[in-house]
Amino acid sequence: MTDREREVLTTSQAAKLLGISVRTAQLLVEGGTLRSWKTPGGHRRIDRADVLALMDQPAPAEASASALVLVLASPERLSSYDALSAVGGYSLETHSELYSASVAIGSGLPAAVIIDLRDEGAERLAFGSHLAANPALGHTRVILVGGPDAAARGLTRVPSPEALPALLRGMQKQDAAAWTGEPPPYPLAANEGQRLAALERSGLVDTAPEKAFDRLTWLAGHVLEAPVALMTLLTPTRQWFKSRQGLELTETPRSWAFCNRTILQRDMYAVEDLARDREFADNPAVAGGPNFRFYAGAPVVDPDGFALGSICVLDYAPRRLDDERAQTLLALAALASDEVRLRATDRQLRWALKALNRQPRH
């Protein structure tokens, strides 16, 4: 056996060396974390040096920020909080039971937990006090709506749901200080710096094409009968296409991105005629080649609730999506979000397994 052959591993051998499952190793290869190549016979091979380099990397730090906002209210009161979905940069999650809210808080570590005290006030006030006293939720703001003026320490109180959008936007202002100088020619959420940190954590930008995402963009183009379908990721300066169907470009300047609007919400965003829209008529992708006229996108969201980009479709003629096709696009973006979350969970598991394997065995 040559020295080169001893330095080349199969996927199974790489998984054994890392102390992870073969499926996890395959995800690392598919995501570009582990470089690989195929032999003439079609077998995947990995350099041992790349595996050792991965093992020497420090474990990623825990995220200190989240874009999740959780609301706990009675079923009759939940509709009072619909306006929060318009606060750009946040992902809204609603619950009417303490148990389901507790599970969601433990798994999501939200930026804010909003507790409506109109019904079951005493029990929910005690729940809020417990959350505020939990050191593991140090980055979570606990907000009471209604109830007594003298709230427990660590809790914020507002008189009604109408006061919440301004409060949430105020929570974002500290992060907005990272954006100084001349503002960009497109809208930004105030927590854009946190969103970009989340995008960096995802490890998706500038990675190789992957079937998991290519299937979704293919479905988007096929089912919605659109000539162009993309999965976009928005960096500080670029709109980069993790997956693309019907377009040769691999990226554009971020200022061209219609998805700048999409990532500010958690619903579908569409423009039926880009050339007649004041915001987009002068966009280089509209005024010149490729001369797009229609756009519809839905956000791709990470486990912390940050919109990293979108699944979107474009056309060269004005059009609109009916309700069924709009729901289809939202479902495809949700599947892409699930794939992103799966990879985040896999990374956490990989580091946990590596730490376990390094512990001395008795």
C-alpha cells in the first residue's frame, strides 16, 4: 500500500475516525465541511488530513441571540398578537398551553417570551417569574401583557398587545448600532447583524450544490410553472444562490435581491409586475438582463428564527400566484428550513459525540 493510499479514507472510515455515524459523515461531505472526490468507480474518498483538521477545530460557541418570539395566550386572545408578525426580523410562535410553551422555550431559547395575563393570570405570572429567574434564559426577555403593575424582578410589563411592536423594535436597536455610515439601498431588519452571524453559523455560503436543496428548487419551478427557481442566501454584500434552476448566474450584488423584502417577514412576499413597482423598476435585473417581471419568495429560517434567505421563483412576464400555489411555495421554504435545522442539530450532535469520545474511559 502506498503512502497516498494510507492517507485516503472511505466515508465509513472517516465516520469512524470522527466518532460519528456514516449518515452524519455524508452530511458533512454534502455540505462541503469535508472535501471529497469520486474515484473512477464512483466511490467517495476523503483525505485523512482533512478529517484530522476538522477534529482539531474548536467547538462552536453557543448562539447568544435568537429571532424567535413566543406568545403564550388563551386561544381567544392569540389573534390579538397577529400584528407582531409585521415586526421585521422576528419569527413568531404562538401557544395557548403552558406545557407546549415550556417545551418550545427550552428547545428554542427565544429572544422574547410574551405572556398574556388576561386569563389564568396567577399561574402565568408564576410561570413568567420562573422564566426570568432561570439563568439558562439569560438572553430571553420576559414580557407580561396586562396584569398587576408590580411585576416580579426581571419581567417587563406592557398594558396591551398594541404596545409590543414598538418594544420589540426597541430590542433590536442595540444590534442596529453595528450598521454605521450610509445605509444600504435596501431595507434591513434592525437585528441584521445577528442574522448575518446566524448565516455564518449555518456554514452554507459558498458550498457545493446539494440534492436536498436542488430537489426543492426543481419542485418550486415545476409545480409553480416558473422558468427560474432559486434558494438564495443574503450575505452583507451578495445574494448567493445555494441552489438554482433556469439561471446561469451564481450570485448577484445584494442590492439586486428582491429577497431583501422576503427576509423581513415570515409569509410569502410577491411582486406581480416588477417593472411597474416603484421599488424595483430600476433594479438591474428588471431594467436590464435577465429582465425579470415577476417574483415570489418565502423565507428560509434557521433554528434560532433568523431568515437566512429564501426559496423563490421568478418569471419574465407579469403574473400572480393563487392561494394554493402560494401555500406550495411556503411549504417548500419550510422544507428547506427543516433541512437547515437538521444540519444545525447534526453539528451540535457531532461536537457532543467528539467531546464524549475524547473523555477518558475507565
